[in-house]
Amino acid sequence: MAKAVTKSSGPPPVIVLAGDELYLRNGQLAEIQTLIFGEEDPGMGLVRLDPGSLGADAMATILDEARTVSMFAPQKMVIVDPADMLFKKAEDEDEDERKLSNREILENYVESPAQGATVVLVCVKWLKTTRLHKILDKMGGVRRCDRVKEQQVLPWITRQAREAYGKSIDGHAAMRLADLIGPDLQRLDNELAKLALFEPESPGITEKAVDALVGFQHEQQIWDMINALAVKNTALALKKVDELWALDSKIEYTAAGAVFFWLNQVLKARELVERRMPDAMIGQALKLWPPDRAQKVISMAREWGLEGAVRWSNEMLQMDLANKSSLGEPRRNLEKFIVQLCSA
């Protein structure tokens, strides 16, 4: 039976990176590598293994690699990616002649690990209820790499801008960036890196800079789609969806956010129409620009009426909730919404 293992001053012999956020996983891998090798080139000390190519005794092969000492690599880091398959119970397992499970093999290994070796298991899913988890967690060997939740995106942007790039970012700029990119940390970091270089003398990142450097990439295509929606041109709107996804396969947050913003403008415009406010004042109050876009919003508000504006805003909200709840694929949800709106 494996003994309880406590934290030590060096890296644990086994580390699990648990979660599907690629940016956080890459950051953890870089941190662990620096902890083991410092700033030196790891050379033959860094080994990457895919258990899918190792056969039935994959765990034994992985631990043999960790135990193998090379005169050229006194320290070793063995990365196993993806490691989820190592912990799936075999469907044909015979209970009477059961071998040690891979979890049990690892429990025994951490009792007497190879000196100078760290095994890093990259898992999308990781059970917290197992004995192995409790052993590794106690020694600091479980690092969470979960996707951030929607409410965590803005604080993350603010913190990353400050800590990684030495820049402040105002609230409106952070919200604009989050609307354009969504909760994809790798893409958000890439855009922050560009924004930090955009105005090197400025201490902060502004909404104007975000629009200039990030927003222009998709804005014209998105507004072309919305203009097609405004005149109920189903074929053109669906064509623009194709163009958007060809431009960026992760456009769903930007596209959905833009359509929802447009519908919200229509709803607000209808409320002002009900108050008999002149078109010019409605455009000014809602900051609708350019004039042709403002007129489309106001015309749609008159055509739909208050009930219609509320209905389609609610339909869009339901689509957005479905996207965030994994109910259907975001692109297909948007296409379905377009067909429903244009044929209503």
C-alpha cells in the first residue's frame, strides 16, 4: 500500500495538469520546465509521450522512461499528452484476474519515485474522488487548467494586461475585447500582446485601440450579415456566416454578441419610437452611426413593433444560452436563428 506523500522543496514526482484551457496548460508546462531545468536547454531531458502509441502497457513504458537515467540528462521531464486514456477502465476487465490499475501503479510509484524525474500527465478530465488525487494533491501535484467562466474574463484581461505587459486597460476596452474574442485565453493574450505594442508610449490600452486593432478584423463582415438580417435576405445572411467562419472558426462569441447588440438597439429604438421621438434624436440618443445603419435600426423598430423587438431579443438570448450550455453547435444555432427571423 502506498504511503502518504507530502510536499517537498522540489517538483513532485508526478504532476497532473487537469482541464481543457490550452493557454493555462502551456503556461504550467513552461513553469514546470523552468523549475526543473532553469533557463538551460533541457535537451534529451525533455521527453514527450503519447500513450495511444504505447500499447497495453503504456503506464509501465512511461514510468520506465522516467526511471531511465542518461549521462546527458541528469534531470528529466516526461510529458504525457493526452493522458486521459490511461485512467479509463477496460470494459473487458476480468475481476478475478485483475491487474493493478494505472492509478494503483502510480500510487506505488510516488512512494518510491525515480530521482530527478518528473512525470507530467495532461488530462482534460480528472476525478477528485480517487485516492491517487488525494495523494498527488497533498504533495502539490494537481494543477487546475480549467476554462475561465464568463464572469472571470474581464478580471483576467485586466490582470493579464498589467502583469504580462505592464499596461492598464480601461473597463470599456476590456469589455470590447471580451465581446470580440470571448473566453479564449490564448487569443485574448495574443491580442493583448499586439495592443501593448500598438501605442508603446501609452500607459494604458483604450477602447479606441481595441477597435482599431482587433475590431476591424470582423466588424465589416458582421455588419454585412446584420444588414442582410435587417432586410430579411436569408441567403445573403447565411453567406456572410460562411465568410465569418472562414475568417475565424472561433467567431461565435463575436458574431452572437454583435447580433444581440443590434437587436438591443432595435428594442431601445422601438421604445423611443413609442415616445414619438424624432428619428434624428433617436439616432443621437442611441449613438447609432453611420446614418444608413441608424436608419435601418429605426426602420426595423417600426416594422417589428415593441412585441416583435422583445420577441427576437429573447430568441437571441435563448440562442446565446444554448451556445454556453453546449446545446447544439454555435454556428448551426446562429443559422437557425437567421432562418427563423428572416422567414417570420
